[in-house]
Amino acid sequence: MLKNITLGQYFPGDTVVHRLDPRVKLVLTLVYIVALFTAQGVVGYALMFTVLVTCFALSRIPVKTVLRGVRPILIIIIFTAVLNIFFTQGTVVFEFWIISVTREGLYAAAFMVTRLFMLITGTFLLTYTTSPIALTDGLELLLNPLKKIHLPIHELAMMMSIALRFIPTLIEETGKIMQAQKARGADFESGGLIKRARAILPLIIPLFISAFRRADELAIAMESRCYHGGEGRTRMRVLKTHFRDYMALFGGAIILAAVIMLRRVLP
Amino acid sequence: MENPNIIKTENLVFSYDQADGSMPKMVLRGVDLEIEKGTFVAILGHNGSGKSTLARHFNAVLLPSGGRVLIAGDDTVDSSLVIEIRRRVGMVFQNPDNQIVASVVEEDVAFAPENLGFPPEEIRKRVDEALETVGMYEYRLHAPHLLSGGQKQRIAIAGVLAMHPECIVFDEPTAMLDPRGRENIVKIIRDLRDNHGVTVVLITHHMEEAIDADRIIVMSDGEIIMDGLPREVFVDIDALRKTGLDGPETVTLLHELREDGFNLPLDALTVDECAEAIYEALRKQSSKKED
């Protein structure tokens, strides 16, 4: 049950997409989202879809993995589709009892679903091809200017990387506590939603206690290793931008421009 | 003249207020201690004897309630010196999981030199050296949570070594390890003292790990009650037992044999010495019978 948590799953590889500077990838993901929401009409969507497929092909992430990543949000996609199909006004193409389906509704649903699907898969590409450390490093460096207005960027990045570091440790611990509780007759698998939620309680409390104890010990260990916040701290790995990074940014800009142009030309 | 003591405490007292507001709890009651550079000192004591609390004063994680702690002459109370004190006196803790910060081995070892603000090439050099010293260089790109307890503890030691400390305090580093992991860590600790000139303070309740020490300090109820060479301390088995500790298995065996009337020395600490002593005693006895 706990093994299939795919939070921020990273697929190691050595493709162009993997090697891009994480900062560039973060910016490009933002550009991609903006472009996706700007895109209009079949041509605009087709362009974005081509971009998405090209990026996935370059990163050599298997299609199966991509589809599996979409599964958890399938309900949201279906819900959006249903809402759009049944609640859009316009020319009626199909009527049954109090339900009426309009042509506009079908169009809207198709576009919304495609957009959502592309949004999710596109942003997943970032976490698939960037290790969590690179991602937090990139985020910290990108947001660095915000330190000027006293936002605790370094602290946030540090918290994020420690959280990532402790996910496997806490999952392992949860497994151990679960077994200990099962050995004493706890039942996590049967019963309705409420009964199951209640069964989780004796799991959560020991887990919290242990997490706090760990946090305390980690803080002492970090201080013992001279941690004193972000001030004066250097990094072993320094991010360097290469020619390919500038090319990728250039490509992103062109696509965004193209999408905006298409909006004007083909309203 | 250079200060020969890396650590010096003067009448060190530590107490904390209790939650119910009653008398403050005394953990350390006036500890006077000098630890010379380059030595291997083992601090023994049962749970609650104050040995871990004492250790945490050595790198200014805890500050004294009374008395002073001097690290190479610097008072730990001076907050402008704290970073330098922590760099000089590294600390390895019991639970390896709770002292690893990063999700890649080499990133974790780099944590301390990064905090100290070294340039990237220098950090790289220190990380590689430290990982070589603990024999974990091949694992530099692994995820720590997939390693064994002993391996994780070696990473933690490397993380401290990368600061180039003069002294490392080990706070029960083997308590959570299996026998093989324990043996490995003990070997590394010995290597650090012998070949890297690091002063070692080992806090433990495994007597066997303390046999190799240059000096043994026994604590009980916040005070130092025994201080001397392993041969001197372990031989006084009655005093040890009074503090809730037991001697090493070798000494315990010799002690019991003596009570059964064998003429044996008590100060044969290692297994080899002990076997030799028993063999010698048996040989004498059998030759006596033949006479």
C-alpha cells in the first residue's frame, strides 16, 4: 500500500532533458503552462501537443509511466468533462429527460480535458527528469532575489529537501508501526470509511511522536555540523548554464510567441 | 606554548528546570576534566549518568549552568566562537538516520563544509577524502536510506570528518548497529586516532569497545568517579559494579575464576591476553600436580 506513493517520482536518465539546468526547466514549465492556457483552437492545441510529445520523446520516459501518472487525477478530469458537457448553454444536439447536451458543451469538454491532461503530464515531465535535490537547488536560486524583501527562501528550500529526505524514512517507520499494531490485533483493511479512518489514529500518533523526536535530533546534528542558516553557505555543486539551456529558453519563447500569434490570426 | 588540552572543563555544572517547578534537576555536579590532544578517551556510565550531557558541552550544543568549558582554550559561552568550536569538535550520534540531511551520500558529506563556506573545489576534495577514509567512496551517489545501519553511520562519520575536526566525540555510535556494523565502526575509530591524529572521545556502555582506549572515565550520577588506564579501571570490578556497569567479558571471566581459587591476573583485557593468562595458569597448576 505504501510502496506505490509516486510523489515527485524521478526517473534517472542522461538525456538532453535530464541534463538541462533545473532553473531553465522550472522557467520552461511556467512558460509551458502560460502557453497552454493561451492556446486556442485546434491549431493551437495541436502545436502544444506536438511540443509535449517532442519533449517526452527526447526524455525517453515511457508512455505507460505517463499514463500511470495521470491515473490519480482521472476523477477530476472526468468531473470537469461532465460539468462542461451538461452545463454549457448552446445548440442542443441531444436531449433526454431533463438532461440536454449541447454542441458547445462537447467542444468545451474536449478542450478542457485535453488542456488538463496536457497540464498534468507536462508538469510531471519536470519531476520525472529532475532529481528532487536539483529541483530544490533550482528553486532556491530562482527565488533568490526574493531574499531582498526578507522572504526566507533558503529556509524553505532546506525544509523542502529535508522533507524529501525523510519521506522514505517515515514510510518505513509507518510500515513498522502498522505491523506492530497488527500484531496486537489492529485491523486496517476492513470496515467502512469511518472505521478505517479511526483505525489510522493509533498509527498517526506514534508516527508524529517519532517525527518530532527525529526533528529534534536532526536539529542538534545539523548544528553540530556548523549549520547556521543560509548566510555564508556555499555549495559543492554549482549550477552552470550551457549553450543548450539558452537554446531551450529560446525555443520556449518562440512557442509562446507562436501561440499568441495563432490566437490573433485564427480567432 | 601550545595548549596541550583540546577539551578542558572546570567545575562544570549543568541543571535544568523541571516541568513541575520543583528543584532544578542536577545532571552534572562539578566535572573537572582535561582531555589531551591525540588521545583516545572512553567515557562509560549507565543511563542517566550524565555522560551524553557532558559530551554535548564539548561542542557548545549545551552551555554550562555553572563552571566553564574550554575548547583549545576558547570558552564555549562566547557565541562568536561557536562555529569554530563546532568545527574543531565534531560529533557523531547514536541514530544514523537522524543525522543524515541530504538524499544523496556525497551531498550529505558536503553539508558541513558547505556550512563553513568553502569554495566548491575544496568541498569536493574534502568529501572525496572523507568518504575514502571511511571506505564508502563507491557509495557516494547512493541514497542513504537504502544503506545498512553501519554504512549510514560511516556516512555520518565522513560528514564530520569533512570539517577536518581536531576531535570527534562519538555518542554511543554503535548502540543501534548489528555486531558486524559495530566492529566496522570501532575499526574506523581506531584508525582515526592512529593514522589521522584525531582526538577521540567515545561514549559507550560496551566495555569491549573501551579496552583500546588510552584512558577510561567512569561517570555516575553527574560525577566522574573513576579515571585511569583501562587496566586500572577495569580491574576494580567491585567499584564498576557499584555504578551499575560490568567489566569487559574477559575481566569478568578472570574475576570469577579467581573467586573459584585460580591464581590469575585481572588485567588481561583483550581476548588473546585473557586466553594466554588462563593457559599459563592451567599449565602451572598441572605442572604443580605432577611435582
